[in-house]
Amino acid sequence: MIDNETKQLVITLLSDTNADMRRDAAERLSASSSLMVSAVLSLGLQDPDKGVRDSVARSLLEMRSPSVPYAIVEYLTDSSFITRNLASTLLVQIGKNSLHALIPYFQHENQDVRKLALDTAGLIGDGEIVHDVLPLLNDADENVVVAAVEALGNIRAISTLPHLAVSYSCHPFARVVIAEAIGKIGDRSAAPYLISLLRSYKKPEGEELLELFSIVEALAGVGDESSLPAIAEMVRSGDAALHNILLYALVSIVQRYSLSPLRYEEYRNQLLNALNDSNGKIVMQVIQALAAIADGEIEEKLLQKLGKNDAIDALILKNLRNGKKAFSLLVGKYETGDRNQKKSIVHFLLPHLQENMGHWFSEIQYNGMKPLQRSASSYFDLLALDWREADEEMRTEIMDTLLYLDQDRALTYFTQLAEEADSWTRMEFLEQIAGSTHPRANDVLLKFAGDDNDFVREFVHSILQSRGLSFSNPEFTE
């Protein structure tokens, strides 16, 4: 039995015309653990108001009653895809306690319901249901078979590998998904089977190439050092269309087992060619391999890839050798780069200038390192030209960079820019200077602490004061 207050909340949820009232009732019903209440709450998953549906979903999750999954699972058969998807999402969030409620729906007469039940169980990913999923590898509906394969891949039970191998032979339509599932399971015992599959394809084309790609990608996830000779053989003699994905597999295995990267040198030309692959995942792996054997030629090729993709840019810059040669290469690249490439280079070089510039300039002074001096001077000139057209974020980084490249020249340059501007523009400029992290940015501000314009003068004083400084501070007396 339920108390009168709960009864009234149930009535409100089911019949009140005010969505706010229904939502409030749904939230308050979460305190109950009654089987009937969980069933009534689940009716709210069909409410026309999204806010009510969301409140119902939260309340069902909060109830933590064993009856809740059984109340929700019935809505996998609902005519509304919104309700079906919401029910599936809730069952996944409940987790393992949903599985027993889901299993009967694996045998539902409607193939779409069977598929959704499998998808939901797969996302929960618990091995308890493996034996209930395996029979569906032979379902009459192809979409259900694919869902069963994906569920087994998400569950990651090693015991399912032989069953997936049989399905690979029996169901050509599911081969790509089966290979992906084997890769997800990730057990190295599958590597010989995958290699044998690769060798079984003769002159692949069309759909077979997609199958091969999925096999090699799976091998990248399960292969070990014993797989490398077979992969190397296929790189040398296999179909050219597979070279890049095979290299991806090779690099993945070498990295996973921390093997010597010297073997990459054998594939130097193929790795350089693979930089142009359309698959970003392949390119990312190739960059890491090339970075391990980087020399001048390789660094130049890597720099040419800058500006096409933020993630690739970050990886290239991270793996460059952060020395004087890399600095000069990047300055050269900056001169010919587009807007995005320039941003990437400035953003990358600034922290290295902060860390190394004092040391480098000592070397310039005492050892006469003129190439580095020329690069630094050239970089200053290029940045000064670009400053006026840069966006606010880029301007701040350019300011800091110029100060680290040549403090005295930068102070003269920024002072001149401020002096040439009208008072409002001068204040905007000085505000940007105030955002600089360089310790000598205060020197520019100091020059305008006695500005003829009252607004500029007060503005500068307020900035200095916010930094705990004042114009009268001896530290700033010229």
C-alpha cells in the first residue's frame, strides 16, 4: 500500500495539465521504493514535456529499486524513438542491474527491439550475458547480427573470439564489425588469426579493402612483437593501398611494448609518404614514429604539415627537438605560413623562448652564433609586421615573444606604437601591454604614467596600483 500523499503525487504526474506540477511530482516520487510507483514513474517517460521526462529519468535513477529496470525496459518497444532511446539510456546508466530485465528482449519478435536490447546490453558491457548474446550471431536479421557482434566487442570476453571467427566466415556483411570487435577485445591470442586473414586476401579491391583495413586496425590493437615480421613482410610486398594502415599497426605495436624505434629507419620513405594520408589517426602515429628518428629532412617534412589540423600541429610541435635548429626551422616556416600555421608556431615557441632565450643569447654573445641571431632578428621583424592585423589573443603572445626576443628593441617598438596612437587607442594598447607576462612590460606602462591625457594617466596609474606598484616607486624611477 502507498500513502495518500504518494497517491496524490501519482495522480498529479499522470493527469495535471501543468508541466511544472508534473515535474515536481516526478521529483518527489523518487523517495519511494514501491514497485507500483516505479511503474507509474516510467509512464512519465512518454510525457510530451522534455523537462518532465528528464525529471522522471532522474527520479528513476535515484530510486535504486530492483523493480526499476523492469518498469523501464518495456519502453524499448514504444512507438516513439525518443522514448525508446531514453529508456535505453536509463538502463545503461543503471548498469549491471538492468541485464536480467534486458535478456528476454533479445528474443523479441520485432528485430528492431532485439537490436536495441543488444545495443543497450553491449554498452553496459558485462560478461554475465555472453551466453545470451552468442545465439544472436545467427539471427535471421543482419542488423541484429551486427548488434550482437558489437555487444560482444564491448563486453570484451576472450571466450567469444572463436565464435567471432566462425561468424567472420559465415557472415561477409559483418566482417568489418567483427574485426573491430576482435580489436576491442584486445587479446594477443587473436593476432595469428588476424595475420592469417590478411594473407588470405589476394588482389583485394572494393569491399575487401575495407575488410582488410579493419583487420589491420584490429591487429594494431592486439599484435605483439611476434606479429612484426609478418607486418613488415606485408609492408614490403603487400598492396600499396595497405601500406599506411600497416605502418600504423607496426608503430602501434612498437609503442605499446616500448620496443626500439630504430626499426622505423627501415620504413623512412614509406613513413614520410604516409604523412599525406587522409586518415588523421594514421598520420598521428606516423608523426610519432618519424619524431623518434628525426633529422633535418624529417623535421622539415613535419613542419610542412603545420596548419592543417590542431591536434596534428600540437603533436608535431611537441615532438620537435626543442633546440636552436628547430627554432630556426620554425622561423623559416613562419615567414611562409598561413594564419593558422603562424598561430601554432608562436604559441609553441613562446614557452621555449622564455626558458632558453637568455642561454641562447649568451651563446650568441660569446660564441658568435650568427645564424641563431639572424633567425631571432628575422622573427622579431615578422612578428612586428603581423602585430597590427593579429587578433587579441595573438597580439598578447606576440608582445611577450618580442620582449623575450629583444627586450630593449621591443620596449622601443611598443612605446612608439603607443605614442603614435590617439588617447583611446593608447589605453587599449596599454591594457594589452598590461596583460603581458614579461617582467619588463611595466617599463612601457611607466613611460605613460605622466601622460598629458588625464584618462591615460589615471588608467596607467590604476594598472600599476593593481600590480602593487606606483609611479613613485624607486624601482621605476628613470
